[in-house]
Amino acid sequence: MNATRKNATAADGADGAEAKSANIARFLPWQEDLARDWLAQRERFAHAWLIHGLAGIGKLQFAAAAAASLLCEAPRDGFACGACHACTWVAAGNHPDLRRVRPEAIALEEGADAAAEAGEDAAEPAATGSSSKRAPSKEIRIDQLRALESWFNTATHRGGWRVALIYPAQAMNVVSANALLKVLEEPPPRTIFLLVADAPDRLLPTLLSRCRRLPLPTPSAETSRAWLAAQGLADADAWLAAAGGAPLGALRLAESGEAACPAWLEQLLLPLAKGQGSDIGVLADQLEKLPAAQWIDALQRLYVDLMLVGAGAAPRYFPALAEPVARTAARAAPARLAETARWLTKQRALAGHPLNAKLFAHAALQRVVLSCQA
């Protein structure tokens, strides 16, 4: 993986991450016009914005670039200049008027120093006197928001904006979401909250009511292909299809080590298309070695294709499997496909739990095979 591609995909959670120019996040090509128009209204900004859209289109990239632009002391055409004192601090990750609030697990993935971030969004040891630490939290905890109180109560460092970047917003539990709601009901002056979410419907309705929405559109296939080509990715169309048209998602999938259409998925589907049973044991051996979230995501995309084709539409994610998908969909009962798709969604929530990987894969594959039989 070359350096350009690595920089382009280091963190967007679910979303890719900050392309860097002088270590300042820049808006992606398909974001620039929207960002320019939006930032032109900065003096009349709402105090809280919910930035949302399809996973893998660069929402965190947009929010990080927006934060840099809002803090910049000499913006150029509304965007961060990359050269002023504020931009230098943002690039170094120590601007006093910028806070990132995200789960500790994501902070560690991004290379944050947990010790340096203690009191902001780092975890502490599980118990005094214990040599072991608890697993990094995958939630945004209430103490992370409480740690911002003193920050809210001080003046901004250079008289400009103060920006709190919260992502992914759906990682807040009910307690932490209510804590943020109380802050947004009486927002501190000169403070802008940028919340990033794939799924706004998973946020508290009362929290949604306190935010202005900024939906980010999915770039066109032509724009995405051009950007992926610039990242050095071959066969962009297949990867874009597998990612549902999201370019950063396509790049992340390409770097996962699998093909755009995983070989194990084809091994599963081809016998089903012929009315035969798949060798679940062999497939479970293969899936055992993969992260559960990875293969469940692939199965979820397969079920979307099965239901689309069953309704007379074209497959969205795996066009290379169009024929076996069509034959399988013709055999299967639509209600059973829909039921299994919902079941897979529930299993996706369990993907990070310490389950027996092989048994988990075997149970999922058995459910898939049963749902695809006549």
C-alpha cells in the first residue's frame, strides 16, 4: 500500500480518513463546492451540525477539514490555509480550541497517545493494582463529555471559534447522549459541535432536534473512479460496486486483502444456484480466519442483491455474481430472504464479542443455506 493510499484511508471509522497536505485535512474533490458554500455562512452558523451520509464517502474527512477551516486565521476561499499558527497547531494535533471526542478504540486505531489524551477521551486502567487494562471502549462515554466542561468555561485561545468533533455520533450511549443534549440546550459561546454519523436514526430524537443536518451526497461513479485511479487502485468499478458506490469504502475494501467479490462467497453461492447444498464446514474453516464483521458485511450485501434481483432490479454489490444471484433468488422465498437479512443485522452487532469464531461462522452459513433453499 503506497503512502498516498494509506493517508487517504487511515481513519473514517467506518469512513476512511484524513488526506494530508502539511498534515491538515483537506476536503475531498467531491466535497469542495458544498464545503465552500457551507463555510461561507460561518458567521451565522448553528451551534451543532450533524454531518451524515453513506458510509465510506468521507464524512470524517469533511468534518476534520471543516474544523481546520473554522479554526484557520487566514482562510483561503473559505478553506484552511495550512500555514498560519492555528493550522500549524491543528497539524500537530494540539490546537487548544479543537477537541476530538471518539471511542477509545478508534483513538488508538488513529494512533492517539492514550496517556496524553487522559481526561479527554482516553481510558484508564480497569482497577488500581491490576497489571491488566480493560479493553478499549467502543462507546463514547459520559466522562469524555464531562471532561470538556472546563474547556467550555474558558475563553477561546485566540478569540476565534472552538470546535468539538464527535464521531461516530451513534457510538454515544443513552447516558452520554443525554449529557451532550444538556450542553446543546445551553451551548457555550463561540463553540461549534460537528457530529459525524452513518446512521442518524440511531441517535436520540431529542439530540437530533438540537442539530442542523448537513447530508453529504455520494459522489458520481465517474468522480469516484477518477479519485480511486489517483490512489493507484485498479479495477475501480468492481470495488465501487462492492462498497455501494462509496469511494473511501471501496479503497478500504481493496486494502482488506480480499477480492471485490470474495472467493468464499462464490463458493457459497454457486451450489445454491444449482439447488445444491454448500460445504458449510469448509467455508466455516475459511471464515474463522477472517474478522467476523468482514464476512457478515459481505453476507449482508449479498442479501441486498438477492432481494433486489428477486424484485426485478439489478444487483448492487456483486455484479460479477449476477447469474447465480438471479438463480438463487428465483428459488428462494422472499420472506425467508428478508428474515435472514434481518437476522444478519442482529449478528453484525455481535461481531466484536469474544465468540467461538468457527461456531459463529458455521451457524451463520447454515442459516444462509436454509434461507436460500426452495
